[in-house]
Amino acid sequence: MSHLKKITGIIVATACISLMISEVAPAQLGEKVEAIDKLAKKLGSARQAVRTQVNFTVHEVVNPGLTLREYTDKEGVIFAVAWDGISQPDLAPILGSYFEDFSQNISQSPKTFGRKAQSEVQGEKVTVVKWGHMRSAHGKAFVAAKLPEGVKAEDIQ
């Protein structure tokens, strides 16, 4: 197989996976835990309670190319989301009603460049941190005002 055919195949596969990821609407910040079940069902997988702490539970939903961890408080409300994948996910469906706050503040946030670039956008309501490099993208989004007592931003991974 020629080098050009291999590269073309990789590009097509990456585009298909990215399209699948963008069509998945994760449970949004501020929604109830039941929204995670709907997401898992749409992906054909089960929601897993990965870790239960005193003040929160982490639910994980895995899709080819993307792993989402959604953090819920004692009342079952999503206050944070973290992800790992081959590319950064579309933040509009993740942030939901908080997307406008993020959008208004993105141009005011400093960006870093280089091998492990990181960007942080702190809005009035939501904070979004993204980092990584090609085919290894990571990030988290959280509503600081909704963090349960004793939970810090560093706990969201």
C-alpha cells in the first residue's frame, strides 16, 4: 500500500470518528443524572459510576475516540464534565446554557502554544480548561458556584 493511501485512510478514519463524536450530545452542565443515562443509551453503552466520594459521584460514558466523565452532586445535578479523546469535543452541547458565558469570554483568555498547549477560559459562571496535542485531547468544564462543599477544581480530572 502506498504512503499516500495510508495517509488518506488515516484522514478518512479520523474524520469519521470526529463526526461520530460531534453527533453525540453529552449530558449538559446543570442537568440531572438521568441525562447521562440517555447519553449512554444513545452510545449503546452503560453509564458507570466510576467513583463515589462524600460530596459527588463521577459517571463515565465511553465512546470510540471519547471518554466523558460527568460529575454529579448529592442531588444528582451535573456540576462538571471532564474528557479525554482524539480531538476536543464540541463544547456547545456539553456546556448547554453555560455556552454563551464561555463564548463571551474566550477572546479575553490567554492562550499558550507549544507541544502541550493549554487554554483556560474563565467566564462569570463557567470555567473551561483544555490541553493536549494532536490525537490526545483533554479538558474539563465546571461551574465554580455549584462545586459541592470541599470539592476543588483540581478534583475534576
